Amino acid sequence: MIENRSRCAAVNIPDSCILFISGIGRNGLPLLSTELLTRLPNEGGGGGGEKWQWRHFPPMNYDHCGSPLSVYFQGRVYVVGCGEKVKEMETLDVAGGGQWTTLTFFHPRLIIQSMATVDKELFLLVSGRSGFYSVELDGDLKPPLDEWRIWKLQSLAKLMTVHFKRSIQRKENNHHFSMHNGHFLSADFLVISFMYMKYS
């Protein structure tokens, strides 16, 4: 890592890259900087293990108090500060480079505790509100504010997305559920308290 940091966000980017975002620097202050860790091609073919390279990436516009939350969706990274009362997100086109831009996603302001994506849907866990919020993301990057869906479920845990290589089915309360394309959204670590699923 080029710059020492803690409490940063790390986002897996397809094609062997990881983007490290913000965090707290050595001096204890929030950072605006980001760094990309890229796996280099093994051109020699002589073994010796994988080789990785760090490089600077465009700095953010806001430090998000050094506690960023981030997700990756269709070539873009979305970032919001954990525990910040906000109505906007920062986003970056990873492949295109350029600068971070700001998008208004919420109204009124919400305190976001965690977020995750499943397929084209963005899920948020919000302080002081019951249930989860979700909205379908599309190519124009401007989700309608009136199309947020509220899931009436309770959890104090962080959201995470777990990806399976094949579809998994389970039976619960006499209903059959099918994991959406082999993905489910999980809170409470190994205890699944919320899943994005559909009846079959």
C-alpha cells in the first residue's frame, strides 16, 4: 500500500483489481486518497507466484469521516460514509477514470449503516428506520427517489452479499424459496436474518 491507512473500504473490481478507498491516515485524520491494487499478467510463465502493483487512483471529494461504505455495480463504485447523515453518494467510473462525482440518492437525509448490491438492486440498512431500503439501479445512474422499496425486517448487523456458483433452494414455513441467481443478502454473519429471494 502506498499510503498507510486503516478503516478504509476495499472493493473487488472484476478483472483482478481491488480499490482501496479513504480511511484514516497515519496522522489520525481522514483521507481523500484512493489506491488501486492490480494483478500483473504473468508474461514469463515461469511461476514464482502472482505479482501485484499499487497505483494512485483519483482522490475523493469528501473524506466521509474516514469510515466509507462502498459497493461495485456495472463498472462504477458507489461510496457513502458509515453513520453520516446524507442524501448523496459519491461515484466513480473505474474503467474510465476521471473524477469522483456526486449523486443525490436520498431525500430526506438518512444515516446509512451498511449497504450491499444483489444483481441490479442496491440495499441499505438505515439508522432510526425499520427494515431495509432497496432500489433498482439502471444505466442512467439516477434512481427515482420515489421508487425505494422498504423491507419490513429488523436487523442490527451489517449487510453483506454472498455469491454462490449454483442456485440453492431451501424450504421454510411451508414455502419454497429460490435464491436470486444464486445470491443472497446476509446479515448476522452465518445466521441469515434477511435474504433477497423470490417464491417458486
